[in-house]
Amino acid sequence: MTEVAAQLEELRERGLHRRLRLIEGPQGPRVLLDGREVLLLCSNDYLGLAADPRVREAAAEAALRWGAGAGASRLISGNMAPHRELEEALADFKGYERALLFGSGYLANTGTIAALAGPGEVVFSDSLNHASIIDGCRLARAETAIYRHNDVRHLESLLRGAAGRPALIVTDGVFSMDGDVAPLAELLELARRHGARLMVDEAHATGAVGPGGRGTVAAAGLSGEVDVVMGTLGKALGAYGAYVCASAETVDYLVNRARSFVFSTAPPPPVVGAARAALGVLEAEPERVDRLMTNAQALREALAAEGLSAGASTTQIVPIEIGDAEPTMALCERALERGVFAQGIRPPTVPEGSSRLRFTVMATHEPAELRRAAHEVAEAARAIGLLKAPTIAA
């Protein structure tokens, strides 16, 4: 047995082996999964824009006018009018001087954090931040200090210990595995008091939270005040890629120093065109955000009625924590047999002992579908002995 084969076998034994499932057709509230129709409750296409005809047509038009690819990095010859137009629209939408496009959320976080944090500095990172933030901290030449999840007092004690050193505080706005929201007003107050900068990842907040879907920073009334705001185009906006909003000076600095920007081919014009159209739909139809929040609350209530707790979730991300990986995946498969596709999440995505079934709601779901999904998952949990007590603790 080769070393790779042995490691794969170990993953299987620990219930951590993953495989690719095939979705046939576009994203939507219902999809064909391996040839069978199921209710989709694990897509990040929160507003249903990935298959919106206006977004599709914009992608096709951009391909015909500008080509399938950008051809080079934007500092070489890949900088095109669609990139600039989308950046200007995003900056206006988020309330910032400038925006800068990146190829993905992972590239945006790793490149930005590594560029903004240097030797002798400290990055303070929430313990439940996304993997792209964790890896950005690893790539930075600064020290990394992890504070307990949403624990402002712990963060303050760490900031005091680093007094006099330049610092960057980084947090998710909406936490991708728990569905709760960072205490941004308190974090910004701490940052200002200790001379630190604050960066907020709004990957799961843009288009889903706040006034008109402008995110957690806008919801906290802090647009333009948080130093750096990152978001993605591949979730609620239905396309692909990411952006960073900041002051003109900071964006100019990232153009020169963010390696994931400097050394990456520019996002392809069809993707940029799709994202620009999706942003226009969001601005014209903010009621989609309201439907999303209504649906998320409907699912939480339906799960609670079945004896299943969604923990601290207040957003479209609704997890049921199970604990170990094997029963989590058993529940995932049983739910799928009953026509509900909600993905099981295991380490290293979440800490050991906190594996969960993670629902992501869409604005295009019907409340009756969500109630049925809660019932089917509860029945699946009962069938494998996970729902003997009134609730599964989150």
C-alpha cells in the first residue's frame, strides 16, 4: 500500500473521506443529484441569481464582446473596462472609496492579509474564521494571535499584550459554519482604541444581510468606517470571484503588494459581466434579501418544532451540530434518501467533536418545502437514533 493509499484509508476509517457529487443542471431550490431530484439545502446561491436569465445573458454578452478570458494579470494586459466598472459599482454599493477584484475569496483573503501584516506586527483572528483567513495569517510575516469566538474581552486582553505593535484584527462578518454574526461595533471600537485596523470578511453577508444586502458592516452602521471589507461574487451574487473594499490608498497598496492579485490572471469577462448584472438585480430587488431572511427563520422554527436546535444562527446558514463525523454523515445520507440534500460538515472544516449538518437557505425556497425538509431530517435522525432527546444540543 502506498503512503497516499494509507492516508486515504485512514480518512475513511475516521469518517473524513470526501467524494464529489454530481449536480445535473443549474443551481436552484431543487436539483438533479446523481440523476435524482432533491431539495437543495447546501448551495451558497442564496438569492437564486446563478440561474437568473438576466445574469446568464450578461455573461454571454460579455463573452461575445470581451472574450472568454482576460489573457493576463491586470498589471500586464488583462485590465479591461468590465473590471473597472464592476469595481466602481461595488465600491458605491458598499460605501467605500475603492474596490479591487480578486479571482476568488480565497485569493482575496490570503493576498490581502499577507500584504497588510508584516514583520513585527500582529494579526488577531477569531477562532472560527474561515480557512482562507487562517491561511492568510500563515502567509503573513506577522505574529498571529487567536481570540475566542466573538469574545471581545479576550481580544482586548490580547491587544493589551501587544501594545505598541501595529495590529490587524480579522473576522468573518457571518460565520460560515455557524450562521452567527460578529460583534462589529465592539470590534471597531477596540480597534480604534488600540490603534489597530479591522478587516471583515463578508463572503456570506454580501447580498444576504443588512440593508439591501449590503452586509454586516452596513447592518452595524459602519459602512466606510471598517478599514477593509472583503466579499465574494460567487455566493449571493451567483457568479465567481471576490473583491476588497477600502480607502483609495489601501487599494493602491494592494494593487502593488497583494501577491494573489499581482500574479494572477484577471477574472474572465463573462464572470465579471454576470456579477455586475447580479449586483444590479440585487439593487433593484432588495426584497430578495427579505425573503431569504424570512425563509431562514422559517427553517429554524421548523427544526425547533421537530426538536432540532440551530444554535446561535441568525442568518441563512442554519447548522445542526451532531458531534462526531460518522453519525453526521449517516444523517446526511439518510436525509438524502428522503430527498433532502444538506451537507455534513466535518473536521478540518469545523473543530473535532463539532461535526454538523449544515443547511443553507435560498430566497427561492418555499416555506412549505423548508418545513417538509425539517420533518424529513428529523425522521432520518430518529431512524438512526440521533433524536431520542427533545433536542440535539448545538
